[in-house]
Amino acid sequence: MTEQQERDYRDLIEKMKEFGGNYNTELVKKAYEYCVTAHEGQKRYSNEDYYIHPVNVAKIIVSLGMDSESIAAALLHDVVEDTETTVEDIKREFGEDVALLVDGVTKIGRLNFSTKEQQQAESLRKMLIAMGRDIRVIVIKLADRLHNMRTIDAMPEQKQRDKSLETLEIYAPIAHRLGIRPVKEELEDLAIKHLDPIAYHEIEEMLTLNKQHREHILEEIRRRIENRLREEMPGVELAFQSRVKSIHGIYRKMYVQGKNFDEIYDIYAIRIITDTVANCYNALGIMHDMFRPIPNRFKDYISTPKPNMYQSLHTTVISRAGIPFEIQIRTFEMHHTAEFGIAAHWKYKEGMTGNDKKMEERLAWIRQILDSQAASTDATDLVRSIKVDLSQEDVFAVTPKGDVINLPVGSTVVDFAFAIHSAVGVKMIGAKADGRIVPINHEIKTGEVIEIITTNQAGHGPSRDWLNIAVTSQAKSKIRAWFKKEKRAENIAAGKMEIEREFRRDGIDLNEEEYTEFIEEIAKRCRFADAEEFYAAIGYGGILLSKIMPRIKEDYNKRTAAKQPPEIVTLPEKQKGKSTDGVVVEGIDNCLIKLSKCCSPLPGDDIIGFITRGHGVSIHKRDCKNVPKNIALSEEPDRWIAAHWDATKNESFISALQISAIDREGLLVDLMNAVYNMRVPVRSVNARQTRGGNCVIVITVSAESVEHLRSIIARIEKLQGIFSVERINQT
């Protein structure tokens, strides 16, 4: 090793000594030397030697209190992905446990996937499965992502944004669910810094403004609290801390919830740590005697822990200086869990086994996410499940019996019913919130008492519309499972109807024998046993037809071309015609072209031209209502002229989409973000409310072709609360 590499190794060992754990230094040294050798000659975006990255990841792992095998795996986490080393090599050199950890962190990158999103989803699926076997996998992955985010400035700008968005949507929620607060908050702050740098620096400036004055006041308050508690609770073990809310936490309240900086009451907090739960509540009473509490700002997470097992009492009070601040009260054990989360409980040094029942309960969400989307053929459902199910904002609702049900923000009574039990969900016919009847799409608010009204009527079950109303993947999965099991014949019929409708729309015309053969081929390619299984999957929502139709159309075109022998036909030489605005009109050059608004044709549509009087040629879709089915029998057959799209032209065309959806908060923002992420220009947006709490949005976009428009529609259909997306004619 070079002199610099020796220094880096000593720094790592010093970090381990500082933590004071009982480490296997021989294993760590062997892994360090292997890492340096394997990555020799490789550079990062910053042009520094690559081995520095895994060494820093290992240091983060040490700071989280993980064991020797975790440190070794952190040092080796990139060798399989970025060098010629295999998992078998790691197993042979370092043992099965280290190899499992390295393999779990390694992305799936050597297989062919149709999209980058699918590759990301499959890598996540692999990681979650590995997490189910050994939770240390995700702790290493989070440390890896944290160091990557700390050094992200060296990456290209677009890659910075992509990594930051992925961090905010996937890895920060996982860190939150595992309760690793410092990692979660730093990931969020670094992500927002690159996604919205202007807002980030605005908040930074607000926190810096009068910082010394506020810190002085908080320190004075902290001393007063300490003196009072030591006087009122003599002999009780106490510790005190102060903290400032993370930039991302402030960002969410200012830019998502629309609050002003002065309206955020928990920017500053005093933390009281004591020995027992009883003393937590005693301290709370004393605090409410010292300061004036703000109404409706008390939260008891001790009696009702968060899903990540976070426990604490939160109350917001106002000081004599008029500064609102939060007081957090917890035990030392709760504080350790709040800071280190799952890492605080994974005590390998004490020989803790994976059979710990409490640990299994904390990791049940991993199995739930994997199970909920196992029936789906769309791998990207996994990413959406993580975004929704691991939402950092939760609501707590109560059953009439007093049981507390925890759900992501935005969840409806459908989600609540299925969270209680599948049998409650499928028998639901209505719901009450705080004693009043509410609609099925009612969004639950924290503290509401939700009563699910059920029926024992035979044959009753959920509605298919509930798939659009439910938010959690658990509820969606149970609804699909019910339809799959109970309504097979209905699913097959619905699937057949949908296939036939799409085939007619796309001009797929086959005789009965060819149709049967074609459907069997599609079913096998989609990994179904037969055509009926394929129809049923479409019927109960296990597969989205819009996502596979482009491939089906492509197969149909190939099939048709292969079965039609080339014809040798002698035709009189005809003027070819040159392209105008992406359209070739046979026999006419450089004529005025107008795309008719009655049908708004797009590249890929079968088209025909109509010679107008003084306005050039009007282009219609062949199936437009204004085009005669039989041109020869029309009133003016000579004015209809053959036309087709110029394949060499790559132009954008305007198309209008009508979206029917639940009228929910943030819908328009989600819609615009989805379209923006596809880099699709938006020409206009028009929205209006309809009856029953729904709305209709008409959005005009620029699309390059029919296939491009279908991909836009498919993306919009994935949004929460969308009922339908239809292409409409422009007026």
C-alpha cells in the first residue's frame, strides 16, 4: 500500500477505536487491502482514487455502531459491480455472511431491461429480498448513498438531479422507516440542495438570520428547564439537548403545506431525556406548568409509537420572549432508538440472532411491500409502493374499539378497512368518520374514529373503482387478490372485452384462428399458462394493457408482413410528392397542409387528405366521423387523396387529453411533475370540478407520435386518483 493508503487505513482503525466496539481487525484489514487492490487505477467523478469511497462508507457504518462483517462488506460493496470480482470470490475469501451483504447491495446491471426504471425496480426488489434475510444490507446501502450524496457536486448536473430525486423518493423514506434519523435528515437536505437550490439557500439564510440571538434565548430556556426539573425531580437521571429542524423538514412545511417561516412552531426544540416512562409524563406536567402550551400541538408517540418505533412526547409551547419552540421528552432507550433506529437493535456483538420477534415485527413492512406487488407484472410498481407506503407523513385513525391504525397521508377509508383485515375490506358497504357517514374516497385525518359498515350478504365484494381510490399497496393488492380468486369468469370476460376494444382501436384485424394463436403467443411471452390466465390478469388489474400494447402492435405488424408475399405490380409512374409539415400527399408537392381539429391526427394514425377550396389539403384520421367509409360512393370522391406520414420527419404535434380523477389536493402538481419528468411540452391546462368530489382536466401537450402519446397517457394513469385518460379532438 502507498503512504496515503496506509494513512486512510489508520484513520478507519482510529474511528473503530473511538467507537469502542469489539472488532475483528484482521477481517477489516484484509477487506481494506482487497478493496484497494481491486479498485486500483479506478477514479471517481472527482478524479480521486476510487477506494476512498468505500473507505468513507465503512466509516459511516462504524459511526452507526455496526459490526466487523458490515465494515468489511462496506469496503467491498462495489468490487462485484465495478471490477472482475464475483460473489463467489468474496464468499471464498471472506465467508458467506460478507458475500450475502455485498451481493445484496450490488445493483442488477448486467441484464437487459427495456427501461432504466425497470432496472432500478429490479435492483430494489433484489435489495429488499436481501434485507429480509439480513437487515445490514440496507444499512450499508444507506451509508453508500449518503457518501455519494456528500460528493455529488462532482457529477454531471442531470445525474445530480436524478440521484437526488431517487434519494428523496426511495432511500430517505427507507432510512425514516428504519428510524436512522441522522442519515435520513442528511439525505433529505442534500437532495433538496440539488433539486431546489434556491429554496434551500432561502431557508438557510432564514435560519442564519438572528441565529446567535435565538441560540442565546434557547440556551437560557434550556438552563431554566434544567434547574426546574432538577428541583422538582431530585435524584432522577436527566439529560438535555437542543436541536434545529432540518432544512428539508422546514421546506416541506413552507413549500408543500404553504406555511410561512414564522408559522412553523417546531423549528427549534429542547429535548429532555430521562430514565423511565413515568418520569417522561412527570416532566411533561412540569413543562406545561412553566410554559403556555399551544392548543392541538401535543403528540404522544410513547403510547402510540410511529411505524419506525420512534417514541417520544412532543409538545409545543411559547417562551416569555414570544418564541414558539417544541419540547421532546423521552427515555434514554427511546433516544438511542430515535438516533440509530434499526442499527441500535441489531446487536451482532452480543450474538443476537435473526429470530428476534421484535425485530421481525419491525421488518414486516419489507415482506408486505414485496407481497403486495408480487402479482403485478410491472416491476416499477415496487418503486411506487415504497413512495406511498413508506411516506414520512402518517395519519393515525382509531377504530370504535380504540385500536390505532397507522396509514400514509392521503389514505382513504378503503385503505383503513383493508388495514384492519381483508374480510372487513371486502364486506365494506360504507364508512363513518367521527359518527357521520362519509364517502368511500374520504381521506382520513389524524384522530378520526373510523367505523367501517359491513354486510354479510352473500356474493358482496369490493368495486373495481376502489383500485383507483386506494392509496396503499396493501389495499390494492388485497382488492386484486379478491377479484382474482372470486371473479375469475368475470375477469376473463372483462379482459377479453378490453383486448378486443384495444385491437379495434389499433387496427389489429385477425381471423378467429389467427387471433387465438396470436393471443396464446402474447400470454406465453407475459409468462401466463394460457390465454384465459392472460385475460383474467387484465380483468382484475394484474397487468396494464396500455403498457404492453406497443409491443403487441409491433408483433402484429411483423406477423402481417411475414404472411404477405411481396406482390409484383406494375403501376403507372406517379409523382411522389414531397413532405410538407411531416405529411406526404401523393401527387402534390409543397401544398398547404392543415391537420383537422375534428380528429387531431398524430404520426402513426392512418390518414387521408381532403382537397379544400382555397385552404390546401385537410388531413383527417381514416376513421374520422367526417371521412366517408366508402370514398367511391361519396359525393366528391375526387377531392379525397391518399396521404401518409413522412417517416424521415421528426416533428411535434398538438394533442389534447381529457383526464377524469378524484379532486384531491396536489393532483395538478403531481400531473405537471409527471409530464415535466417525461420532457413533454405543455401548451395549455384547463380544470373543472364535477359532482361527487371529482374533476375533469383537459391538458394539451406536444407529442411526437401515437406511440409517444400512449406512453404519456400510461404515465398519467399511474397517478393517484386517476380514473381515465382519453385522447379528445381539439376545438
